[in-house]
Amino acid sequence: MEFELENPFDENYHNLPFEAVSSLFHIESEHIPPSNYFHTLKATDFDISLRTHLISFISQLSCTFDPVLPYLATNYLDRYLANQPILQPKPWTNKLLAISCFSLAAKMLKIEYSPTDVQVLVNNHGDGGVIFEAQTIQRMEAIVLGTLQWRMRSITPFSFIPFFINLLGINDPSFNQVLKDRASQIILKSQTEIKVLEFKPSVIAASALLSASHELFPFQYPCFFRAISDSSYVNKESMLQCYNVIQEMGREEYESSVLNVNSSSDTPVNVLDEHFLSLEESEKTNIAPTTHNKDLKRRSKFTAYGNNNNNNHSLHSHHQC
């Protein structure tokens, strides 16, 4: 059966046969970098640093578009780098690679962008002496396409969000949208962490959704956890590991922000270590986060989006720069 891979679970997905849904989970591993890519990056600090820099650049190129765009562009970047070495002597070539991945993702999603805006951003990054003409970008796109064997239709964690939300049984569309938006924020931010590369898109989606529900609907969280973990498509152990990686990212960013804002304060930042409840502990006790943990949930939000206190703010059309 032919899927729209970027959005396979639309409002009519309930009519899909069981075999069709199973096949989507079965082929998702074909749309991510090979398993050795994570270990290759981990062995070289330079590669990790450069990857982070390029992802940041892609994010800035994409900051007025749907969050699926930068995620898909980074998926192309990772799959390319898994097959080609990073060009250390020519930093402008790596920047051209990032632009080409962004451009290809925009074309796949049928999103128009301004080449002028791209060049302005390049100039603002200190590369004012480099001009990326349209033909130069197109030639790099051809190289990326060849390396990826023209397999540009990709399954991302965003593809699975509607499926898992449906398992939660939430009848209020506005609650569904808030949960989807927060999970999308977490998915996008988690892409910078190389540890997340070890997990399948569906596992990342389930973990991000649980993290969002733990934060937004703490009293319903135990039910949400059971609903997702009981799914036959979910590897519970892998989901727990991914969830804890995502939560650790939130803790590290909070602690970093505390150090920056309150550098002169004597308040210990490791107070989180004393109060943070991991997903495994929540499952053992089967108790939802209580009222006294509200401050913790607020503090563990990703700081990249934590300045927006309006949880009803929709990010389905764009994400924050």
C-alpha cells in the first residue's frame, strides 16, 4: 500500500488495514542513519560540534516554517554524513551541504523559500565572502540525492504522533493539539542530542509524547503511559531509554540556565537530582506527578521553548527561531 510517509496517519487512518499499519512500523528503520553512525559521531568531538553547528544553521533557515522541515533536512544531513566524511578543511562546503539539505526538504514538503534570505543568513554567519548561487546549490543537491540513492521520502517521529495520540482517548481536539504541539517541540529539540540517533522514529515520537503528557497532564499521565506502552508496536524498554535521554536533556538545559541567570546565587542547582522522578519510578509506583512536582515540571521544560508560558500556542505552522 502506498503511504504519504510524512503524514501516514491522517484523519482517515482508522480505515487502514492492520497489515498497512504494521508495514509502516516495519520499514521505519530504512529511513534513518545506520546504527554505526551514532558511534562514529561519539568517537569524534569535532564531528559532534560541527553537526550541532549545521543543525543550528538549518534551524535558523527554517524558523518560519513547519518544524517537520528542519527535522527532515537534518535527517538528510545525518544520512549523508553516515556515508560521506565531514570536510574539515572546507567549512563553506559543509555550510553548502546544510543549505542543500534544507532546500531538498523544502521541495519534498512543497514549501517555497527565498534564496535571498538564505544568502543573508550566510552573510550573518561570517561567510560574507561566499556566495551560494542557485546552480551551486543544485549541484550539491544532486550529490546529496546520489548519496541517499534518491530515497527522499522519509518517516520521521512526526509521522507517528497522530497514531499515539489516538491511543490516549482524548476527546477534546484542543487538548490533542496542545499535546501534539508540545511533543513536536520536544522532538525538534531532541534532534541535537546524538544519543537520540540510537532510537527509531516511532520510539522518539512515543517518548516525546509521554514527556509532553507528563508535563501538561500529570494526573492523566499513568493512563497515557499504559495506553502507549501496551501497544504491540512499542518496544517498552527502548521507549524508557529514549524517554530518559529526553528528560536528561531537559535537566541539563535547566541547570545550565540556572547557572547563567543565578551565577551569584548560593542556591544548589542539583536540587533536581533529589526530586526528579524518572519514568521507570513512575511506572513502579503507578502514581501520577503530584502538585508539589509542578515546579519541577516547569523547570524541566526545554529552555529553547520554555520562555513561552502559553501552552495553547500552536506551533503547527512554524517554530520559534
